Amino acid sequence: MPPDVPSPARVARLSYFFPAHNEEANLEGLVEEALETLPSLADTFEIIAVDDGSRDGTPALADVLAARHPDVVRAVHHPTNLGYGAALRSGFGAARFEIVTFTDGDRQFKVADIERLIARLAEADAPDVVVGYRIQRADPPLRTLYARAYRLANRIFFGLQVTDVDCACKVFRREALEGIRVESGGAFFSAELIIKLRAAGRTVVEVGVPHYPRTAGSPTGAKPRVILRAVRDFWLLRLRLWADRGRAMRRGQPMVRPGG
């Protein structure tokens, strides 16, 4: 690389995972994209596909890809569909390296754009977490409307000053996740995680990332049962924080095993 061109941000060891529910059409392409891209971002890396009880060919294909790329690609399976948050929790729990990042399995984010977040992580203030925000959402109008209302509610009731808390492009220092517990297994997972990270004194910063239209598969985030579960988890956390902040912070499952 010429001396006047900055080298892309790199880390020593990187765990990349993605949740996948009925993403057979996207799975192989995403794994191949990650295999091509991650060597430019990390000296050592792993790719973890979290199959959240898929009923299409996702589970079998994930195992094929893991067998095809041993020691690099791994598959984690839920026997039934446990929810988006549960899939993220399994991804964090399976991650082994010091820097942990994820995108969704629908390929609406490019693996290469993780470099933007890693570069921010390496800046002088050394934040604990870098969360992406979608520069221009490539979602249907109804989902965009839900997202705006959700952002406003998080700001009013939790003081959460994050542009796009559900953006599925985030990077974490593993050590920042130690001692953090999250209870939600649904769509409120990301908000609860960031709320508790900030309450625990972790530094969270933001970086804009491109968002691309889904080209295969079907979204599930706007289903009524998903929204109702998120609303329930939202109010449970708010009420518990009001009642006993310390106890609320201790509820839920640990994000990572200390030193694991």
C-alpha cells in the first residue's frame, strides 16, 4: 500500500457473529463475504452463525459451512425460535476473542463497513463500544416509523441518547461486557444492553454506516408479537430500574464469562 494511503484499522483478534432466522438464501454469501473481508481487519478471526430455530435450510447449511472452514466458521443452533435478543446473546456467549462485532444475517450491512467502527475504537479516547447508525435506512416506511417512535421512547424514559440503538452493526471490547447482564430475549435486547452498559460507566460512541436493501428472505421485526414483546420488556426494565436499580442491573443472563 502506498505510504500516503492510510492502512485500514486492524485488531489482533476479532469475533464476528450474526443471528440468522430462515436466512438460507443469505447465509453462504454472508459467510463468503466475511471470509474475504475479515483478513483485512484482524490478524486472527472467527465467524459464528447463530441459527435461531430456523425452519428452512439454514441449520444444515450453517453446519456445511462450518465443516468447510474448520476452526474459522462455527455454527450455534437454537432448537426453537427464541427471539432476536436470544440469538445475539448466544453470539456474544460463543465469541472467544477480545473484540466482538456483529451484523444481521440479512446482509443489509456490509462486513467491510465494520472497519469504520474498528477505526473509531482505536482513536485516542478508546471507547468501550462503537454502535453504528444507519446513514439512510433502506427499510419500508412502517418500520422506519416504528424506529422513530422507539428512539423517542428510549430517550424519554431511559435518557438513551443513541441515534439508532437497533442498528445491527456494533463493535465491543469484550472486557466491557464483563459483569453486564441482559434479561430481554427479544427486540429490546440491544436497547437494554446499551442502557446497562452506560449505567455501568462504559463509554459508548456512534459511527454512521451505510444500510442496504434486503435482497433475499423476509423481515420479521415488524410482526405484532415481536413488537408486543419489546414493549413488555421495555416497561419491565423501566419499572424495575425505578423500583430497585441495583437489583435491575443484576437481572438477566451474563453477556460473557469473566476472562472466558
